[in-house]
Amino acid sequence: MILKPSAQDFKKIGYYIGKIIIGLSLVMLIPVIVALANREINPALDFLIGLEIGLILGIILTRFCSPQQDLGWMQGMVVVSFSWLVATILGAIPLYLSGHWNSFLDACFDAMSGFTTTGLALVRDLDHISLAHNLWRHLIIFIGGQGIVIIALSFFAKAAASGAFRLYVGEARDERIMPNVISTARFIWSVSIAYLVLGTFGLGISGVLNGMRPTSAFFHGLCVFMAAFDTGGFAPQSQNILYYHNPSLEIVIMIIMILGTINFRLHYNLWSGNAKEIFRNIEIRTFFFAVIITFLFVVAGLTQHLVYPCGMVLFRKGFFQLLSAQTGTGYMTIYAQQFLREWGDLALVGIIGAMALGGAVCSTTGAIKMLRIGIIFKAFCQHIKKIILPEGAIFSEKIHHIKEVFLDDKIALSASLITLAYLLLYVIGAIVGVFYGYPFLYSLFESTSASANVGLSCGITRPDMPLFLKLTYMFQMWAGRLEFISVFTLIGFFWALLKGKR
Amino acid sequence: MKGLNISYRSRGLGFLFLLCFMFILIGSQKAQGHSSFDLIESPTKYDGKRVVYSGEVIGEVMIRGDYAWVNLYDGKAAIGVWLDKNLTRDIVYTGSYKAIGDWLEVEGIFNRACLEHGGDLDIHAYALRKIKGGRAVFHRLNPQKLKVALILFVGLCLSLILKRLPKG
């Protein structure tokens, strides 16, 4: 029997969503300050309006929804999935007010794309957007990459302490780095800020050495870092990374993308001096093999069509695009149309495969993720061994992920179910694309890019694309980022609201 | 004899007209140039060929030794142009939030996957012409936005007062 949610359930959910909205709204102070410093008055007002709406909403929710009990699993999941929708609408307000998006839905599309670190964009005339709006586009990637809830946990530690772990898990982060979730959230932020300083410096220096003005180089460096480390894919200019025509910058970006795709627990181990872990970790090993295999597809495809004049050029273009796909970043050094017109089907299959697999769990990437691929592969080997070995033989398979873990059926089943859900999501989006007349492979490319939060585009994502396709991609980005559970819980919550019994 | 002279003269005039027409045609073709759409959608067709492309300078001019990169946006997409840095001297405005960039027409060789620049789709320009000068853009304060911001500020103050009121 499904029970109808009680008033107390709504109070709990409303209270935590209110807290998250307040946290998110306060982040808008950064673009307000940037706008005022650059004498961008109208953009400052855009963010002020967004900030005020957010604060009013947050204050009202926290005032009227004070919970008397601890946050349960169901409420925690609903808070997370719903707060991502609210964040999207709130984050889209200043974007829409800038006049660079055709409709509020388009602005929501880009906000969702940013928060989920996807990188697909519907912005118009990006090259004339204000610095404050450009910074906001990248800042929402940075917030979304670490997790919207992580922000709230960091800001409102006391308030969120009781249900903190449930919120943390709901945001597709089931691995605690430290015993305490709030310490974990703070560690994630410390790591990210440390890399932010180093990465911005590296990218800025590369820009200055390649003819950019220092202020511009460091601003671009900051934006590109946020989108590369959080595997987002937005860039300050419409040509994406091709704008810079800078090989050294591409190398720095590739390093940052790899750092962004590594599990934060592994970062913790590396920072604690346990460098050996990187060679033993199942995720890193799987990532390494996945990159090699998918890159072989890309090389074969590009060679087949003689796309690039020499091996070095093929490597530079092919490997950057591949790594961008595998890490879920979505940065491009070619035009979207070149994927269709030049790369050929085999290379596209390699890129789609890389996008579909993704990076590490508890990182900023999306998609199926390496740990699950590794587990499924090991479980498959275990199954084969069972068949080959004598019936009475006892053996056990282990995986090394920070520590040795026995591979049991429960772990394998859980990994398989999430993988299956992702595969379904990729295909459903592709079918919607085919319905609107796009060829299957291109539809699959774009659908996988949206669901796996990658952001590479073969040209389907445009402001004039069909409305339902926009909504489909938005759903895919959201469900893909949250890894389904909290999204399904929200759907279940609404179902209980309609059909549940008191 | 006179009739023959008239015939020669009229033929000569006809030839002159034809020549003028051809020059006009070639001239207009040159002025029309290629769009980013043409070049990006059909790169193989133009690969290694002379193209004329025009667009607004966006971002900034990036000097690299004796050369420079300029990105030109024609309203559909931007394409990178590699050219002698001396040619960039005339560029005053580059497109951003605060300026509309100079509109330039460049003539050069189009590369689908430039060997010199790691496979970038670009144009190596040898001639540049400023079609239209850019300008600084002054954004006036939007009174509607200001009004909304002020009303919301009042709403925010009220909600803060509400928050401080005792419950029940």
C-alpha cells in the first residue's frame, strides 16, 4: 500500500530545499560583484533579481517548514532531485534576463546543462555576453560538479547535519571520504579550490604566453578550469577551445579533465601520500583500458576516411576529442558539423562509447562510470571461471578500490542495474531524436552526450531544435547526473501524492 | 564600307560591354565571399583554395611572434584567421559585451585541417580589408529591471522581518 505524503513530509522537504535555495542564491553575489567591478550595470541587476527571488523563496520555505523530525531516506532523495530542478529555474533567471537566450526554457536548458556539468548550450551570440553572465555559466558548472547539496552542507553544517548523509547519497555520491559527511563535503571543496588556483594559474600563463592580455587570459583560465575540472564543457567563446588555437592550453586542459574524472577518495589518497593506489585502483585501470580501446576506434575511423593529413594531427584532434568524451567534459577543438561531415561512423562509435562509459564514481563526471564497468567485467570473468572450474571448486574474486573488496552478487547486480538504466536512457533519447527525423547514429550521439553529461554535440542541439527534444535532453541530463534513484523517488513521491492512501 | 564600320563598331562596343559585365560579375563574387556555413559544412570543397571571408573580430587579437590569430564571426559561426601581425594594425575594436568589433574581409587560403596548426580549420590570410569600423557599446540602465529589483528588495526585507517574528 502506498501512503500519501503527510504535512510533516512536506515540511521536512520544504525546509531543506529552502536552505539549499538560500545557499545557491548567496553564490549569485559573486557575479553581482564581478558585474559591478566591470561596470556592467544591467547584468548586476539580472543577478540581483535572481538573488532576491532566491532569498525570498528560501526564507519563506525555512520559516514555514521547520521540521520536527530527522530527514528520512525518501525525503532526502526528494529534496535532492527537487532542489536540482529549483536550482535550474533559479540559475536560469539571470541568464534569461540577459537577452541572450530565445526563451526561458532555453535559459533553463543551459542552466540544467551547467548544473549537471553537461555543456550542451542554446545561448545566442555568446561572444558578446557580459563577463558576469559568462562567469555565472561556468560557476554553475563548478557548483553542480561538486554538488548543489554539497554547497548547502558546507554552508549550513548544523542545519543539515541530521539528514546530511541521505542528501549526500541522493546526489549520486555514495562514497564517504571521511567518517563525517560534512567533513567530506569540506574536503571536496578544499581539493577543488586548491586545483582551481593551480589550474587557473596554468591556463592563465598559457594564455599570456600565447598572446592574450593577462586579465583576459586569467579570466578565461578561471572559466575554462571550472568547466574542465568539473567536466562541464562550457567555454567563454562560441568556438569553444578552438578559439585559442593553443596546443599548450589543450595539454593543460587534458590534465585538468583527467583530474576531474578521478574519484575524490582517490584524490584524498594521493594527497595523503598514497600514490601507489593510482596503479592498483580498479577505476583507474578500467579508465586506462577504456581510453585505449575507444581511441583505437577513433583512430581507425579517422584513418579510414583520411580525415587528417598526418599522425600527429590525427592524435592531437582525435585524442583531445576522445578524452573530452571519456571524461565527460565535452570540450571541442573541432566544429560540431565536422563530426558529421568528416569523422565517419566508426570514429563516432568510438566517441559514443567513450561518452557512454564515463569517469570515476564520486567525481564530477557522469555516465555509467568506470567502477561499474570494472565490476561488471570482473563479474563476467568470475562467471566464466565458475563454468570452467570443477563444480566443487571454491574461489572468490576481489576488486581493489581504495581497499580490497570481495565481489559478491549484490555488488554486481547493483552495477548492472545502473548500467542498464543508463543504456536505456541513451536509447530512449536516440529514439526521440529519430522521431524528429535525425539519423539514428547522430541521435544516439547527442542523446548519449546529454545523458552522460558530456556536452559534445554533432549539431542537433541548437536554439531552433524541437521543444520536446529540448525537454527530453533536460530530463536526460537531470536523471543522468543524479543516477536515477533520487529522480525515481521524486516520481514515486508524486505518484503517492496522487494515488496514495492516508 | 560605312555599314561594315558600323558593324565593327557595334561589335567592339558589345565586346566592351561583355568585358565590363564580366569584371562586375567577378567583382561582385569577390565582394560576396564565402560564409562560415559554406566553409564549415563543405570543408573539402574549399580545402587549399583561395577564399574571401568576412566577419566581426571577436574576443581579442592574439599575437604569436610575427603572426597573429584573429577570430572572425559572420553571424553563424566564427573562424580563426592566421595572418601577418602587421595586417592587424588597423583593428581597433574587438567584439565583446562592451564593443562591436571591426568588420573585416580577409582573403587567403582555407585549410580544412591545417597541418601547421594541429589540424585546425582555419584561413591563412594574405590580405585584409576593414569593411566597417566597430564601436564601443554603451548599455543604458534598464529602468524595468531596476524597478523589479527594488520591489523584490522590499519583498526581501519583509520576508526577513517575517522570519524574525515568533512562530504561532
